[in-house]
Amino acid sequence: MGQDTMIWGETGKEMLRIPAGTFLFGAALEERELAEYWIDRTPVTNAEYQRFLNAVPGYPVPLAGEAWTQPYAWDAQGRTYPPDKADHPVVLVTWEDAAAYAAWARARLPREAEWEKAARGVDGRKYPWGAWDHERCNTAEAGLFATTPVGHYSPAGDSVYGCTDMAGNVWEWTATEDAVGRVVRGGSCVNDLLCARCAFRDWDLPDSGIRLYGFRVVVTLPA
């Protein structure tokens, strides 16, 4: 591992360093200051989420709601993910599920400013790589309308820090509370390029897990 990457704790997952400093936040490009933190290179996958479930017996598995989510539902008896989706991002998880995983991993969910800086860097770019390019991410423009393995569009679709899948594939829960819910970022495979912008924000109720919601975690190391 280089000085900007590490393997973290319970997850054994690669994390990337986001250095301290200012960046341009939101559609208005407001200057924000953040301390250094580390973030998962990819969203949490089904296989990674299963390690959490194995360590916490009895914790409920992700289950389908609407009919179109059936391909993502886990086997409730065997507590296993769909066999063809080990390296796809886990979905159908609530904010509470994501927070529980983060606590088990000795980590936390990113605040939305942390998520956005990891996605867009410091220069206010619209998409992680710069100008829109439908071949660099899994949005509705790709025509798949289904998740892809994490990193499928890497490195072309990576952010300047090396984070993958921060535009499209699955929405990602953040720690930030807004209105009556929690902020989600990044858009998904069924949303268009507008939702995939680094500055685009939406929210949902923290107990909602019926949609293409996934997550990644962050850690802050002692100085």
C-alpha cells in the first residue's frame, strides 16, 4: 500500500486518503474546509456485507420490496446474497443497516461534504472525471438498468482520488440529515446524468431500504 491507500480493520477493504484542505461544495461552489479522512475505494459489496452478517447472527438480510428489486433480494433462510452478485454493491439496505455495518467496521458513514469531496476533488467538477461521458459510469444512459460489479468503470470513471462508482450504479447513504430523512448521493443505474452529478443531493427516510441504496464508510485516524 502507498501512503494514500490502506487496508482497514474488520473489513480488509482498501481505503483512500482524502487530504485536509478546502474544496468547492454544492451547485453554488461554496468553499468548504475538511480535515483529513479515509474513505472506501468502492461501495460495500454483497460479499463484504455478508461478513458483517456472519459476525452479527440474527441481523436481518436485505429483502426485496417492489417486484423489480427481486434480483437483489437475499436468501433469508441461508442468509446469502444472490449468487451472481458477490462483487456488486449491496442494495436494499436502510440507513440503519449502513450505520450498523459502519459501527461493526469501526468506521462511520461519510458526511455529505466528505462524500462530495471524495467524488469531485477540490475544483468543483461536475462529474468525478470531469465533463459528462456516458461511457464512464452506470446511469440510465448506459441502458443496463441494473447494477454492475464495483469498479467496472475503473479507472476511467474514478475520481481524482481513485474512488470508484461515485456517479451512478447505486445511491449512497451519508450521515447527513436533511428535512425528515438522510441525504443520499451519486444517483443509480436507473437515474439519469443529472442525478449523477457530484453536487446532486436527494434524501429518504432512514428506514427505507426498498430501493437501490448502498453505501461506503470513512474513518478518521488519530493525528
